[in-house]
Amino acid sequence: QLLEAKANLSLAQAQHTLQLQQAKAQINNMVPKKQFEQLQNTLREEQCKTQQLQESLQLQAEQTCRQLVRIQEEHEQLLQAAVEQAEGLEQSLRNAEAVLAERAAQLRDAQAQLSRNKLLIEELRGENRRFAMALQAAELKQKSMEEKNQLLEEQASALKQLIGKITPASLS
């Protein structure tokens, strides 16, 4: 806008200069005084307008420069905030990756422990089956021993009765 305004101003100044030269040429060509005064008034008005336009353009240029500086500062702040946010996200990502790596290691350790526990459980089941078979054999043996013991007790009781009968007879 500033460049365009300056170009318009230069064009207006060139037109005014040309008009001035034309006015002078017309004066030289015997322009009537009244027309000459009108041209001078027109020229002064145009010069006034040009001055006002130039001041307005200067003010607009200053405002535009201030606005551009403010926008640039805002963009720099936004960029800085974005960089800081990206750095924070990157740090969070690194932390999350470290936590995931640690959890993965823990899961691998737990899986290895689980495999060892399964093997141990299988071994304990096998040993438990052997103990159950041994216990069953021991129970059978105990039952057999109890039956033999019962038989021996019955035989001992019969012997006692026999001895009880024989002893009085042999004493007499």
C-alpha cells in the first residue's frame, strides 16, 4: 500500500508539474488573467491536496510499519511457544518410550518367571502323582497289616482262651 501510495503521489506530482508547465505555456500564449488566476488557484488546491495525501500516506506507512512490527513480534512469540511445546512433547515421548521399555522388560521377566513356574508346577504334579501312588501303596500295606494284626489278635485271643482252658487242667 505504501509503495502504491508513493507511486500515486509521484504520478500526481508529475501531473501537477505538467499542469504548471501547461499553465505557464498558456500564460506565455497570452492566457487571459482570469483564467490564469483560476489555474493558479487550481494548482494551489492540487498542491494542498497533494500535501494532505502525502501526510496521510506517511501516517499510513508509519501505522503499517508499527502493525508489521507487532505482527512479527506475535509470530515470534507463537513460534517460540510452538518450539517449547514441541520440546515438551518430545520429552514426554522420550519418557513414555522409557516407561514402555521398562514395562516391556518387566513383562519379559514376568513371562520368563511364568514359564519357570509352569515347569515347576509340572514337576510338582509329577511328584504329587508319585506321592499319591506311594500313599496309596502305603494305605494298602497298612490295611494289609491291620488285617494281619486283626488275625494275629484273634489268634492271640484264641490262644489265651486255649491256655486258659489248658492251664487249670494241667494244674489239676
